[in-house]
Amino acid sequence: MNHINLSGIATTVETLKSDPSKSKKTHQVKGEWNPKDTGPQFSATVSYEKGESTLVMDSPTGLGGTGNAPNPIQYCLYGMAACFTSTFVTIATQKNVSIDSLSVTAETTTDMTRVLGLTNNPLTEGIRLTLNVNSSASRETLSQIESEARNSCPAVYCVTNPIPLSISIVENK
């Protein structure tokens, strides 16, 4: 139902119950800046269970790029939209709620004056998600699913809780 593999989730739950040490997974994106004046500014090959994809980024022209590829904020919003939607549909499926269609809009308003060193204004006013859900489920049921998704979505957690960040520079000469 809903393009969600419930038996795969059940297998994972049983595995983690019997061996909680398997519950942690490290995700990695390893990218490279392009110092040339052509092509996207940044690219990264992302490996996943059954393959890999190369993602490219280019800043908007007003921030020194050429605007020929998605910018970092768009990737962030994509990650938020994809993660929340996946979590929402998974919870709906676990509750035997059929989703006929679902579209999501993720948006933020950013103040680039801080990026450009002009102010100390907050960088963003927040992220807004709008789900357009077509389902026979009641509004109350969909609201309950939304609440559970909000509480269990990893991307929501990352943007609503302080996450430790460490940065190290390895100098290559």
C-alpha cells in the first residue's frame, strides 16, 4: 500500500529489537569544489543501497555562481520535503490509511544580508511545509499522522534541535 514495503519495515524492527547496536547508520556526502570558471561549483557522488548519483550545486549569480544548478538551500528544502513526506506516508501505511495522492511544498525565506556580511539578521524565518493530501481518511486522522511524522522525521529533528557540528580542516600543500 502507498508504495511502502511494510514487511521490510517489520524485518528492520525485529532486527533492531534483537540487536539494538544495528540501529545506528552513518550517512556521508563527500563532495568537491570546482575551481574552474566552467561547470557547476560543487559536485558530490552519493552512494546508496543499489547505486549512486552525482549531485551538482551552483550558487545564484548574486552570490557568485552562475545559477545553472540547484543551490544549497534548495537541496536542504528537497531533503526536508522528501524526508517528511516519506515519514508521513510510512506512518499512514502503518495505520492502514491509503493515500491517493500527495504533493508537498517546502519553502523558506532567507535574508542574504548575513551571508554577505552586511547584518547579523537571522538567516531564515523558518521552513514551511504544505502537504496537499488526497485520501479517504478523516481530517483528524491526517492531522494525527502529521503530528506523528513531525515527531519522528529525521529531517524535522535536524532543523528543530541543536545538532553538534564539528569542522576540521586538513591542509594539503
